[in-house]
Amino acid sequence: MEKFIEYILQFGNLNPQQIELISKNGTAIHLHKDDYFAEAGKTFNQVAFILKGVLRICYYNNKGEEITKYFIEENQFVANPYQNEPFTEYIQAATDCNLLVFSPQHWNEFSNTILDWDNIMNKIFHRALMKKMDRRSSLVSEDATTRYLVFIEKFPNLINRIPLSYIASYLGITQSSLSRIRKNIS
């Protein structure tokens, strides 16, 4: 919880009572590598903060192929912007993960009782959106080798933490192509 509070305080101020309210309402959970945190077709309304580990957002295309859409690392939130609607993707632990999870009721309570909460969250989500756009924009028009080099630059901590099959899927290439690229640039 301390790591979460430290992160929040980078974006605004909280008094001791507000910190206590937040601290007593978060639930720590552990996911083993490959466990699902959310599944397509099911409602996902929680808000989670990643304390340790890497989650990946993935889906299946119309050919039944698993596609990795995005990775979410430590000190980032994961939430469904379309609450009460079935989730269209999967959120899976790419590594063992420790999460701090808040129910929608508690999250709403923070919004209703902590004066600056919505402003703090807007700053956090804006920063995350900019980071996501920066990471994805360079992957659209580049060749596979360039996409891999950009991946290394944008996700320097992931290359040795997650399976190469996830990286290949994220880059839109086969795992054998990724192996060739890695061999050629070594």
C-alpha cells in the first residue's frame, strides 16, 4: 500500500485521513504467471494498481490467433473504461504479479469524499494515455527490425521478463521472425 500512496502523492496531496481511507479499502492479490485477471465476455469493474509484475492485454482475432495488444508494468493502473459492459479483451499475468485492487464502490467513495481525487486521477490517466500512445505510434509503419528496436527502447525492462511469444505477438510478427531479428542485431 505504501508504494501506491507514494505514487498517488506524485500527482496531488492527501491528508492522513484520506490516506487511511484509501489504505483500508484496497485488497492485495497475487497472480501467478499466465493467470487471468479479467476475461473477455465478463464484466470487469475493478481498478487495480500493479505493485509488482507485468500484465498483458490480449485478444483473439477472427482466425483464432492470440494477439498481444499492450503491456502494463509496475506503478500503473488497469481498469475498464466501459464499466458494466462485458470486457472485450483478456488481462493476463505475463509474470507473477502483485496487485492492489479496489472495488467500484470504494473507488467511487474516494471520488465522493477526497476533494482532489478526480483531479489526481485525471493527471495519472492522462500521463498513462500519453505513454501508451507514444509506445504504440512508432509500431504502425516500421519494418519488423525497427519495431523490435523501438520495443527495446520503449520497454527496456520487459525484454528479459516476458516470453518472446508475447513480444512477437505485440510486434505483429512470428516468433521465428523475432528470433532471426534478435540473432541479426546481436
